[in-house]
Amino acid sequence: MATGQAARRPRDVTADPEFGPWLAQASILVIDDEPGMRNFLVRTLGPRCKQLDEAADTEEASRKLDRHHYDVVILDNIMPGKNGVDWLAEQRAIGFFSNAILMTAYADLETAIQALRAGAIDFILKPFRSNQLLNAVARCLDQMRLQRENYVLRYELKSTSDHVLLRDKLIGHSKAISDVREAIARVAPLPTSVLLTGQSGTGKEVAARSLHSLSDRADKPFVPVNCAAIPPDMIETELFGHLKGAFTGAESGREGLFLHAQNGTLFLDEIGELPLATQSKLLRVLEDRRIRPVGSEREIPVDLRFIFATNAELEKLVEAGRFRADLFFRINVMQIHLPPLKDRGDDVRELAELFMHKLSQQLGMPEVPMEGGVHKAFARYDWPGNVRELRNLVERSLILGRFPDDFGGRVGAVDVANGLSLADVERHHILSVLRGVGGDKDAAALQLGISRKTIDRKCAAWNV
């Protein structure tokens, strides 16, 4: 095979059970100046991985890294011009996050220490058998997958967990939600970016998960990002990642959420809360499909499906100068509106029964009967908090053993009828939730389904 050509695994080859399911999806670069060794690596890895590229020296390898993203790089240590350890250290310093395996004919301790310091995940001693190489690659891929999954799971634990009960299902048979399901089914197989709109608590993340599960990326990562929950001074490094020393406190390099979602779906919720400077960088990513980690000299190619969501009217934010017009037109290709719960008719009853069944199992409490009076109250109530409010009502009713008299378990329709203004209702409810979580504004924001910034602004206005 000629130098620089790519050996690609046939599409119908399935995952090798001996070396795990991830090898078949991997993109690998091998670097060695010996044609015989490159040929051996190509014959061993080519039929088993998604893409295999080869380079005869570090200069060619650097050019390939500028053009492509690789999950694993396998490189020889002793090569003309520059050895593998020095080249790897240089690449780490300018923005290279992929796993690396060093091949060496010398098993001395100094080489091993240098390889680890340069950022090699593993090294194998020449001569080696094909199984030794495949096992090393499989270990690298497993480690990468576990690190990314753990990071995403930890991130999800900090965000809203309403999707846990509904996951990737849009429950209900009303025309409003059926229209949404039909739109999702039509656009899911396409690479088109989607903008989900609707009030807070209407199920935009559930819709995003449905889009992902019906797409050709369903077996790849789904990474949800709540833009309103990340401090403005941290959002760039959270999204794009950073290199060691990029800023004070950056003691090591880290991949961002864009790379954690590589080949999958990135869901950017509350996109209207994104700072203007980050909006500009996001626009470039959407146009070029490349990201630049903070402090990096190299742009990294990304292959992602983007889904955006907002409960704000982005057109008004554009008019107010708080959202870039060019970014709005770029993300507003396909818009799907999630209807408020009050417009979904009998879906309220179906959702309530689902929440009752699931939450009673989680809490270990008997289900609370939903009699005729409760269903009539469901139909009369406007549900300003939408599906999230319904879920909280059911959980509160399970704890109390009955549905509260002040329907919804919060100051709402009853007190408005007694003369309180909507502003009074809002103030009473936010402050009561804050008291219930011991003044923790982050926890209150999650429970209310609003951003921490909104709570800070409200409390400042109320002098509390």
C-alpha cells in the first residue's frame, strides 16, 4: 500500500467480540518509517477498524492530524529526524488529545518514563504479535470511552433530571404532541441541525433525545449541555476544552464537551444564554466543523449533529443585540415547537399516571389515587410549569399521601382567585422553593426549571 493512503474497513464488517465493540468504530493513525511495519499494522488493524491512515514520518503525521481526528495514534519511537516521544510531547503542547501507543524496541525504564510524560497511554515492545497490538488498542478505546462517559454522566447529574423518567419518549396522544413526533421522525435521519422551542418544562430535552435515538448516530454519544448552568467565564473551556497552562489553574489538558460528543449528538439547551463571545466561536464551529481548545494552536475536526433549544424568543434577543443574527439564521434551519401542557388535553392524565407509577417505585411509597376531582382540576389548571410542574406535583402528592388542596402544591390558581397578582404568586413560589432547599440557589434553579441567573435577578429585585 502506498504511503499516506487510508485503509478502510468494509462497512459490513461487524465488531470483533474478542477486542470489544469500539474497535470497529475507531479511526486510527499509524506512524512508522519502516514500510514492512506499516504494512503489518495495516493488515492487522485495517479490516477491524472504521478508518486507518498511515504516515512514514512525523511531518506527514502532523499534516494528517491537522486534517483529521483520530481516536488512537500508534507511533514508533525511533525514526529519522524526530523520535516519537519528542513529537508526541510537541503535539500535546499544541492541542492533541487522542490516545497514543508508543512502539519501541528498547524496554528500558527511562524510555517508559519519557513516554508517559509525553502523554502515551500505553507502549508495546517490538517485535510483538498482532493480538498484543489489538489488545493495546482495545484498552485505549475502553479507557477513552469510560472517561468520556463518566465526564458526561457527572455533568448530567448537575443538570435537570426530568428526562430520566421520560428518557427518549414523548408521551401522549394529543394532536399537538403527535405533530411534534411526526416532525421529529421526518428530520431525525437527516444531518440537519434542529432548533427546539417552547416554554420551560415542555420536554425539549426529551424531544432532543428522541431525535438522537431515531438518527443514524443512535449508538454514539448524546451530550446535553445547559448553557445557562455554566458560568460565562467557564463556558468556553467546558465546550472546547483546554491545554495545560492555558489559564491559571489549568494544571492539565482536558477535552471539552464537543469532543466528548464526537460522532454523536451535541444538545445545547438554553442557547439564548450563551455569551456573545462564545456565540461567535459556535458560529465558526457550525460553518467549519472544527474547534480550537483554549490555548491550542491546532484546530480539531469534529463530526457532530447539533440540536439547540430555547425557551426565549430568539428574534427579540437578536433585536436587543443579545444574540447574533447570523448565528440565529444558522441554527434556525428546522424549528420544532414543543406545546405547553395546557394545550395537550388528556396527555396531562397520561403523564400523571406515568409519573405516579415510576415515582412510587423510586420512593417506595404506595400510589395516590387520582379520582375524578383530581382529573377535573388537571383540566382546569393552566400548568405554568408544564410537564416539570406536573411531575413535581405527583412527587409531592406521593410524599403527602394525597393531592394538596391548593392545587399543584404551590400558590397558584387558588390564591390568584383570592386577589394575588401573578407577580406575587411568582415571588411566593420562588422563595418557598428556596426555603425548601435551604437557600441553595443552584438546587432551587434545577427544581424550578430556570437558570441560576434568573433567581439571582429576582432575589436582587426583591431585596432578599
